[in-house]
Amino acid sequence: MNETPNAIERYGLGLDACKRTGSDKDSPSYQAFGQAPDNSAGFDLMLEFRWKDGSRRAIGYSYLVGIEFDNSSQIKIEFVGHSVKLRGRRLNDLFRRLMSHRVSFVCELDPVYAAELSGEETVVTGIEIQNT
């Protein structure tokens, strides 16, 4: 069977750091967030943000003050000294895991390429960090 790869595979737009792990060939290559393994200490010490251009930044969970989710397309994370906005779709699971410090990283994907993914996938199309 000759399958046509999506834009992420065709153009290498799924950063290596954001590629889904595992052997499921049917799963898309993009992974919106990674989580601490179930057999780990139970939480991560830092939350890493990965932009589509390859830039990265990590902020310690110990500085987390609060998290807001507007139940549609935005999560706002308040840290001491920083405010983070995540934009995308189907962010419910990401929000729930952030509350329990189970997210290791969050990966941004260009909205143009996000359109090629299933509407059932969690997709982060914007990460904005501001100093407060």
C-alpha cells in the first residue's frame, strides 16, 4: 500500500524533539506534549517549552502559581516572574496533566501543518512567554 506522508513527514516539520515515540506506525509524528513515565517519581522538576524554530526554554515547576484553561483553545500558566500562554486545540488532557506536574515538555507546531493532523489530536500552535 502506497501511503502519502503528511506535511510533517514530507518536509521534516516535526522537530525530532517533538516526534511521537513508540512503534505505532499509524500515529502521527507530532507530539504536542510529553509526560513523565508512570514508573518515574511521579512528576517533573521543570517544564520545557519547545518552539517550532528549535528554540527551547525550561521553567521550574516549583515556580508555578496557577493554571487557567478557557475550555477551548488557550491555557494560561502563571509562574513567579513569567506568564505562559499556550494556544491550540483539544488542550483538555494537557491542562489536566499540567495540574499534576506530569508534563515534561510542550511542543509548538505551525498552524499550517497542524491542519493536516486529525481533529482528535492535541495540537499546540502557539507558545508565548512574558516576564511579569
